[in-house]
Amino acid sequence: MALIRVEMRKFDGSAHRAMWTRLFGRDRFGTWLGIPSGTVTDSGKVWEIPGVLLVPHVGWFTAMFNAAPRNTSVYCDITTPPAWEGNRVVITDLDLDVRKIRETGEVQLVDEDEFREHASKFGYPEEVIRQARASAAALLDALHEGAEPFAGHFHRWLALFGDTAFGSAR
């Protein structure tokens, strides 16, 4: 299984989060990367629960699908479109996020204050702000409506970790 380096940066180019992932596959939604439990990021954070990262072919986001018992089943970072360079993908995190809570199914827009603060601090161009807000709105709708890949398509990728990936959520 090929290894893919994921590098998340802030708008000023500074490092945010980086780690090695496993290439699970590609489909109409994008590239699916596995993050096994025990994965350590460059900052030293240990990934305790397995997850699958979707890097879409087109779009201003990435989507993390988390196995149970993590409270957030889906976590979408609003980002610039990913830039692929061989076995590395570089993504700029724009600090606005959309998530779905596992137990309640509630869909939330989070970190608006951080988005506004960083838009000012880093000087996000108007087009970046517009694209970020449009992406967040589209993701809120998709998660509320149960559109794919958020409804259940991602389960086939999480299943690559084995039956324990679903825990009590299955």
C-alpha cells in the first residue's frame, strides 16, 4: 500500500499538521487516505482512533471520516484546493470547519471566529473568503441532506481497517 504525505499549512505557509497516510484508493469523490490508530503527526499528536481522509478531486475542503468511538463522525476542514506533488499533497487550512456529531447527528459550522481572525491576520483575498464560505455552505447542506459521500459511501473505506473500525456505530 503506497504511502502519501499530507501537509496542512496555514495561509501564511507555516506548518499546521503533517503526517504519513496510506493510499486506500480513488473514486469519483477523490483520493481516500487511511490514517491508522497510532499514526504520529509531525507535531507529536498521536492518532488514537483510525480515520479516513478524503481529498476531493475538486473542491475547497477535505473530509475526515472517524471511526467510533470518536464523537465527531465527519469533520470537514475548509481548505484551498489540494496541490499534489508525487506522493505528497499540500493543503492550506482556512480555519473554517463543518462537523457531524456521531450520537446526535447534529451538523455544525465551527471556528467562524478563527476564520475571521485569520482572514484579517493573513489577508485572505476576497475570492478565498467567498470560496471558503461557499464550500462551508455546500458541506452543511450535503451533511444535512445525507448526500454522498457523507451518507454511507465512506464506510467501505473505513472498513479497510477491519470490523473494529465501526465499533458501536455499526
